[in-house]
Amino acid sequence: MASITDLRQKRAALWEKTKKFLDNAKRENDMLSAEDVETYEKMESEIVALGKEIDILERQAEMEKRLNSPVNTPCLLYTSDAADD
């Protein structure tokens, strides 16, 4: 399983690739072709899917942190040997 950081980097790289694709497609024509729109939508859906996976892993990490935290503060009883003398 990829780490959250790895997924964020992958999403950022894909977003940069998507922006370049759009810039190039618009440079060639004023309007996007149907094929360009389809390609962009695929790229966008992958970015959205990565975002959802990141959200899930972040929620999982937060839940794990909460479930592994102590339920309450332990009560410690300190005794002194000097009191027994």
C-alpha cells in the first residue's frame, strides 16, 4: 500500500501533467475536441480517485491514533518508605 505522501506526490504529478495536456490542447485549437475532453475527464477522475484514497487513509490514521490513545489517565499511588519509619 502506498503511503499518504506517495499518493499526494502522485496526485500532484498527475495534476501537472493534466494542466500541460490542457494547455497544449488549447494551444492547438481554441476549443477542446471530444477526444481531448474524454482524455481530460479520465485524468481528472484519476486525480479525484487519488484524493478520495488520500482522505480515506488520513481518516484511518486519525481513527487509529484515537483508538490507540489511553482511555483515561492512570492513577498512580506513590508510597514513601520514610513514612513507614
